[in-house]
Amino acid sequence: MYPKEYINCDQEPIHICGEVQEYGFLLGSQDSNITFYSENSLDFFSVEFDFLLGKNIRVLFAEFGIDVNWDNFSDNETLAIQHISFKNEEYTLSIHTNKGFTFFEIEKVLPNHKINKEYAAIQHILRNSNEENIWKILLQEVQEIIDFDRVMIYQFLYDGSGQVIEELVKPNLESYLDLHYPESDIPAQARALYLKNPVRITSHVSGKTYPIVGIIPKEAIDLTYSVTRASSPVHIQYLKNAQVEASFSTSIIVNGELWGMVACQNSKPKHLDLQSRLLVETLTRTSANAFASYRSLETLQEYQRINLNNITLRQNLLNDESFGKALEHNIKEIMDTCDADGIIIKINNEILTAGKTPSHTDIERIIDWSRENNHSFEENMFVSNTFCRTITDLENPEISCGIIISVLGNNTSDMLIWLRKEQGQKIKWAGKPEKQTISEIKDGVEIIKFSPRKSFEVWKEYVKGTSLPWKIKEIESAKWITSVILKASHTKSSQIQDLNNQLKELNGELDSFSHTISHDLNTPLTVIKLNAQLAKKLPDQENVHKTLDNIINQVDTMSDMIRNVLELSKIKKSEIELRSVEVDSLITKLAEDSKISFESPHTDIIIQNTPEVLGDQTMVYQVFGNVIGNAVKYSSKSHQPKVKIIGEIADNVVIYKITDNGIGIDKKESKKMFKIFSRMSNAKDFHGNGVGLSIVHHLMEKMGGKISYESESGKGTTFILKFQKPNYDFLNS
């Protein structure tokens, strides 16, 4: 009994097979000296085995009269191709460099190749194709060039398996359309190779191959980018089992990923020269780019639709007072966006569901699994269409086969979970997807290799435990929905914070109002009561009139206070429409009225420049009325009262400065400015209730403006009003 070693086909080192096919000749050099060659190169040059190794490659070609254009040279993996003549035959010479070795590969040019069809074929593809027929048109053009028994479009699926989605087949041959092939038919290392070197031909499956010999072991010679590399023994056996003697393929690469292949088979040996192979590659690349463009356009249109839906959804989420209720009201739309059968939303320790969802126990298990594994989620998202195989103890696994889990942030257990039910599939395989084994004894170890299946007769299988795969647009929709919910949640939080701040401010104003109103209204009420009691005792009619005048004055004071509070309340609730307001005559009138109101006829009021402002007519009147009135009032007891009003335009604002030489404001009291019922300590000798400037502050904010001041106690005050500037060009037009 020997120890066993199992070798699967995905372990086969297909890029270092150490052989070339019979149509090609390979020379390898390092520092211009030949270090390896394919054995058939000796026949090509008609030389003995010891002639090539160590010889300078340039000298070799020169000695045999082969005119090589050394300017057309490649020092990387990209092929540099040129035509050469040798012994009255036409050949192509392809040159590339890989891992320190330069590869020179020679193959004969075949007559009647159709390289001149390239332009017409490309134009046919670009002008007549769309997303539905692009691959059919490509196959028509490919078949016109190569004339194989069968040409197919083979698409790789999400799990590495593949399916024939389009084909052209000669009469009397069985169709392979819609057949599936297991992942092991083209294993991972082969798919990686097809991405690097997209063109592959085996022109004679049963034909001879030639080993590579040299001063370095063949395992060190990487043939990844070779155009003459022989096929692996496993692949050769696979083709023989399929009764194929010639195989040709080019990779369909879409957006840098191996999307599929143009796979071609012939029952008899058939070689395509390098020019024909490269022509097919060009057509395939053209079609792949066209397909990518069609798909990108469709994706863009889909994203535009999704974006519009998300804008509506975001608005709906913001309109509801409760964010939880908003999610509940819009949960079906969130589910349908990803074409899911059910949805689970866990947010703020609440669980919302819609559609077809599993039991509460299963929901908890899924959430717990997500919480434990979300550190490995890519961009906080997990996607699967076989999730019921991941968690094996679910009560209703058939409901949760397909899943998208999107975690709402790095440090939270809140998440969105879209679900898809099990979708049993009947799959037609090209032969039963299983392999037999063959063994051989090597160095005292039994090497067990997996052999390709021998039958390709259609074999049907019913697959369970899987859902329909999630499309890219559905996964992107899930990401967008997550973003929308996060933004809406953030906006809602900001709104709540703003409301809390406003409530805090209003509570502060209410406290101040309660304190001030109880004090300021108590005084006039006391005076009213005393005067009323006095009026009852006074026999003199004249004194009664004086007493009643006092009562009326106190009532007026109370009225002013209540009116001002009501005005402040209206400001916070009112909606306004801003327009250009002419203030010249308004300021002049308010200045004169203030001199009368505050019994200061000798106040010198200077008005310079009065540009229009952007605002609300009534609010502008209130602003200037309050500020000019204060300037006149608090300077009225000065030796020579003076008020100066100057307007100017600066950038996008209109600035008014109202300066007086009155009592001024102590810097220590700056925090009290613009707060309701706040009066300065040096203003006790002046009538007022501390509401006016608070009204002005709110009015200016409402109009998009700002009020500030500069002052020093005993030296006067300058109030600065900044209004938005009207659009004069618009107004004049």
C-alpha cells in the first residue's frame, strides 16, 4: 500500500507545461543569448542539438538571412509581431518578454486568410448590433473567418460554472445551446490564464507536441503569454472525450473581468494562423466593448430611475414625524427596489418586516449571525443566493436562500435585510459533472489524478437550496437605499436637534417672560389699583382726571408690552416674500416721528445715502423704527443729542449704520443684547420693556440679514444692519 496524493485539475500547472504545438517554433533568450528552444526548432533551422544553446539570437537570425526589425521588439508581456521570410516561406515572428526571458515564436502564414475582412466585420458589429443580438452577430463574423463545426458564446456564471448562451452549429450536429458546464471544466487557474492571454488554439488534439530543452529546467519557463504553448494533458483528454480534434477560443473581457469566451470546436484538425487568431480577438474585443457600452447605458438609465425613486423615498422618510413610522409606511417600496420577496429592518431595537419573511426565531438567528460576522462584510454588505446553506438550523430555510444584508454603520446592530425564497432550478449539464480517477506510482507515492468525464450526453439536475442570483443593479439599489436611510436618519436627527435647540431657546425666553411680565405688569397694576382707590376718595374733579390719566398711561404701558410680545410671536410663525424696498422716505419719516415720540426736538439727525434693501416692507419698517427710535431715545438726555444714519453697498450686502451719542452699552452686558426683556443697567431712566431689539434680531434673521453693534458705556452706540442686496439688474429688466 502506497501513500496517496490527490491531484485535481485546478492544481495542474498549465502555464509551465514545457511543450509547444507542432505548428510553432520557440526560441528563448536571456541577455540576447539563447537559453532554451523547442525541439522542433532544430528541424526548422536544419541544425544539430548543440548549435542553438548559448548562441546570440541576433547573430542566429542574421546567419540564416532572416531580416528581423529589431525596433519592433517587446520587453514586456505584450506581443510585438512582424512578418519574416525564410526558405521562400512567409512566417510571423512574435516577440514578448516574461520573467527575464525573451520569447521568439515563429509560425507559418497560411494562404487565403481573411485579414482584409477586419474593417468590414467591425463595422457590421458596431452598426447592426444591440444588447440582444451582439453575440449572434459576432459568431456570424467569427464563423466567416474560421469555418469551424461549432462556434459558441460561453458565459461564466457567478460560481465559476458556465453556460452556452449562443451558438452557430453546422447541420446534423447536436446543439449545445443552454447546456451548463461545471466550474471544474475551466478551473480557476485556467480562467486566470484566459484573462492574461485571451487567445488559445489547439489545432490538432491528437497531434504531436515538442518539448522545450535548454540550460534551465522547463518548470522555470513560464509560457503564460506564449502563442505556441501546448495544451495540458487533462484538457487534451477532455477534448478527445468530446470527440473534438481542433479547439479555438478568445476571451470575452468586460470591464476588466472574464465575462465569457468565444469557444470554437472542430471534429477534424484545423489550424488558424496568428493573423486569423488575432483578427478574431479584435472582433471579440470590439463586441465586448460594445456590450459593455450597451450594459452601461442600461445601468445608467436604471440608476437614474433608482435615483428618482430614492429622492421620493428620502422625502417620504423625512415627512413623517417619527422615523420608525416613516420606515414602516415605506417598507414595501424599500423591498421592491431590490426585487426581493421579503424584507427585515432592524433599527433602534425595533424589527419591521414586509413580504414573505421567516419566523421570529429565524429572524433573530439571521440578525445574530450578521452581528457576529459583519466585520468580514465588504463595505458593510453581505450578498448570497445560497444563504440557507450558510445557516443550517433555520426553521424556514426556503424563505431565506437569497439574502442581502446591509449594516447601517460600523458600530451599530441596525441593518436592512432583503430576502429571496428558494428557486429550484432544472439544469441541463453537458454530461454528468463528475470525474473518474486514474492513478500511477511515482517515487513510492500513488498519484491519483481526476480524469475528465467521458460522456457529454445531456444530464439533468434539479438544484435546491438556492435563489435567483442578485443582479448588480439590485445590489447597487441596496447600497443606495442604505445611503438614503442613513442620510434621512441623519437629517431627522439634525431636525430633532434643531427643534431641541429652539425649544431650549423658547423655554429660556418663557422663563424670562414669566419673570419680567410678573415684575413689569405688577407695577402698572399696583399703580392702577392705588389710583382707583384714590379716585374714590377725591372730591375734586380735576384731581380725579389726573388720577384717571395715570391709570390710562399705565394701561397703555401694559398694552405696549403685550403688543410687542405678540409681534415677536408673529415673526417666528410668519412666511415672507423678499423684494426690493425703498427706504429713503421711510427713514426720513421715522427719524422725525422719533423726535416727536421721545420729546427730543433738538436731536440732530444726519442721513447720508439710503440704498434700497432686500426685505419685507413691514419688517423693514419695524427694524428701522426700533433702531432709529432707540438711537433718538437713548441720546435724548445728551448735551447735544446727535444721530447719524449712513447706508452703503458692499459686495452682496447693503449695510446701514445708525450711530448715536447716547448712554452707550457696557461690554459686560453684551451677552444680554437681543434677548427678550433684557434691559441694560444704565437704561433705568428710560421707558422700555426690553422687547424691541429682540424683535429686530428675529426680523433681520427672518429676512436673511444680521444685526450687530459697537458701543462703549457713556460714549454712544452704533447699530449695524446688514441686509441682502437686491438684484438690481433683474429689477431694472
